[in-house]
Amino acid sequence: MPLRFFLVCVLLVVIQPGNAHQQKSAITRILFNSNSGNLEIMHRFFVHDAEHAAGLILGEEQDLLESVESRELFSSYVINRFAVTIDNAATPLQLDYVGAEVDGQYLWVYQEIALPADVKGLTIVQVALHDVWPDQSNLVNIERAGQVYSLEFVNPTAEQHIELQQNSAAD
């Protein structure tokens, strides 16, 4: 009997519900790239989380690994829940969508815009997946001239502002 009980316990641990593997976290990297002359934005989601969320959001199962259309739909969702405003401007930057790709267990969504001059501060909104999971955490790392600034977005945080050190020649 103890062996049977042990095997049942092992089986229960191995065969968990699909949502048990959800990480409910994402990372966005904002890079001031002086080589390309662009402000580059890279959103990274776990594919498993993104597929599950996309199915809930769009009302039908999505295959982000195999379907370009599914990746485009999820990318559109992400883009509509992310914004960057420079130096307390009235409107967010109009970021260009570059594309999306799957790399291992991650789905990447890329955006960019010509590098704005002399940026002193950023106001950022990153609420992707907050409407799906209230405990979703989105980390945003801003990289500029060797400095890394980090902001964490958890519900109900929708917007945060950060002051950046002045540009240097290395920027």
C-alpha cells in the first residue's frame, strides 16, 4: 500500500493542471541604441503564458509557436498595453512594430523609434496581461549609456515615471 500511495503522489505532482506552470511575469527591455540611432523596445513573455492568455483574450486557442497570425494578434495586444512618453509630453511616442519571434520558451515582441534627442525622463505604461491575471508582474529595464534603470509594474500600477541621468558622449 505505501508504494501505491507514493506512486499516486508522484503522478499527481507530474500531471499538474496547465495553469500550474504559468510564470505570470514578463520583461521589457528599453535600449537607447546610439549605434542604430533608435530607441529599441523588446518585450519578452513565456510562450506558455502568452498562449494561454491569447486564448482567453481572443476567445479561441492560439498556437504562437507555429502561427505567424497568432503571434501578430498577441503582439497587437501587447502594443496596445504599452506606452512610452518622453519628458512629460502630452502624448506617447508612436512606436513602430518591428516583429515577433519565438526563441526557446520565450515569445519576443519588438518595437522601435528613431532615438529622441536629450531625453531627461520617461513615463512608461506596461499593463500587458494585467487584465488576464491580477498578479501579473511586468519588469521594465531601461538601458542608457551603461546605466540600467528598472521599474516593476504590478496591478494596479499602470504608469510610472523615471528620471534619467543626462546624456554623455558614450550614449
